[in-house]
Amino acid sequence: MAAYEARVQEPPPPAARVRRTSPFELAGYVGLALALGGTSVALVSRAPSQGLLAVVEAVIAGGLVVAGAFAGMVGGDPFTRMRSVMWFGAIIVWAYAAGLTFGPGLADLNGRSYVFVVALLVAAPAIGLWWREHRSLQAVAAVAAVFVALMAAGYAEHVERFALGAGFPSGFQPPPQTVPDFTPDAILAMLFGFALILLAWRDVLSPKRTIMVLGSIIATYSANFVSFHVLGGGQSALGVALALIASAVILVVGELADVLAVRGLGIVGLLSQTVALLTRYVHGRTGGWLVAAVGFAVLGATVVLAGRTFPTPAIRLPPVPPTPAEPLSGEPQG
């Protein structure tokens, strides 16, 4: 009797997520698209001032946040997804409103300060909505806003000369130019990407897989811009080496965390950076064919050894039940 009462008092298991899109969810998305599109057409036709347009966009963003909150109260995974979509749209509209407010004509910010201020204004509500709703769209919005703010904070310029053989006549050297220096931003981005990976791996940030994938993309591809040569030359040897190291680390982390997408990004990074390394240091037809021959030999040997080490298991069919023997004529049946 006690065991029965304990089973009765146990809380019910959590409801499984509904992966299919319901008709109500589709209708909600259609209504949202019509409302936003109609509002845009009405505003453009009246040609309002920049300040009024910014106010209207801010009100629309707030309305999407409130509508998403009410949609989430209905219950069920379809309406939770609808809330996530509405809140993501609210961040996009709010970014547009912030850009209008601090752009030319109102606050008159420009360049690095403009991007930094707008990114901070977008990051604040994006992080708040992400804290309230741990879904992929909210994570993407928050990470993107913080990433842009970091890139604006670390932006720098330096004086660089054109690389030799950049298409100019022999003996002609154009004057040096002031160009973006991507190295500070690249280092900041690598640190930011690896911080996202570590925090998601330790279950501090969620959703885990989304954050780890975003961090892997940022860390791997930002390394390419360390010591990047803008005026010819492109990617540097240091950038290739850092990208290779970052890809290897991401591959190991994806293996330890058992996240297939992160492992895949690590493999893709290793492959792409290996190709970039060979393209940079292997020259001539002979060298190219030699490297290709070595690659095909290694690939063939790997396939053969893998086939011997992990043989294909034999297919076992289920046993066929014996057919009952038919009684002979004249014998009693039953």
C-alpha cells in the first residue's frame, strides 16, 4: 500500500517537445509577418522623420516582447517556439531603432563609436531575453551583439605597404596606406570563442550545443586574421598556424564533450587550414602532384587498415520457425 501511494504522489514526467509545427503556430507566424510588413509599408508611404521612425520601431520591438511573453503563457512547445521567434524579431527591430537613433541626423555618431554604442544597446535586452528563454535564437542574438561590441572595442588601424607583385609596374612602389589592423580583433574573437566553448561545456551557458558551435566558428575562423595583410598577401603564416591549433583544440573538445557538430567544425577547420598551408608553401606542378600522390596513398592505406581493423559484421537473419508436419492420411487429427 505504501509503495502504491508513493507511486501516486510521484510528479508526472515532463512533456516531450513537439517537433512538428502546429497550424496555430503557422497562423501566428503568418500574422506576425503581415503585421510587420503592413507597418513597414505604412511608415514608408508617409515618409516620417528619422526620430519618429526610431520611436515607432522601438514601440514595435516592445510589442513583440509583450506578445511573445503572452504566447509563451499558452503552454506547449509550439507556443514556446513562437515566443522565441517573436523575441528574436524584437531584437532585430530594436537594433534598427538603435541604429537610427545614434546614426547621422540624430546623435551623429559614426565609425567605431557608433557600432560600439549600438551593439551595447542591442546586447543588453538580448542577454536579458536569453536569460529568460534558453533557446537557440536568443543565444544567437546575444552572442552576435556581444561579439560586434567586442570587435568595435578592439578595432585598430595601422600603416601598411602594398605587397610586392600586387599588380603595379616594375619599380613602382605606391605610398603606404592606413588600413584596418585585424590582429587585436582576431585575438579578442579567439578568446571570446574559446570562453563560449568552455562555459557551455561546463553547463554554465545553454543551450549547450548552440553555444559550443558558435564559439567554435568564432575561434576557428578569427585566427585567420592574425597578422592579416590587407594590401596583398592575405593570410599570414602565423594566422594559418593559429587556425590549425584552434581547429585541433576544438576537435578534441568536441570529442570529450561528445558534441558531433563541434567535432565536425574541428575537422573542417583542420582540412581547410591544411589546404591553405599547402597552397602557401607548395609551388609548381611537380610539388602539387607529389603532395596529391602522398595524400591519395595515405587515404587508401587508411581505408584498407580500417577495413581490416573493423570488419563489417555478418548479417544474421532471424531463425525461421519449423513448419509443422502435416498428418498422414488415415491418422486422427486434433
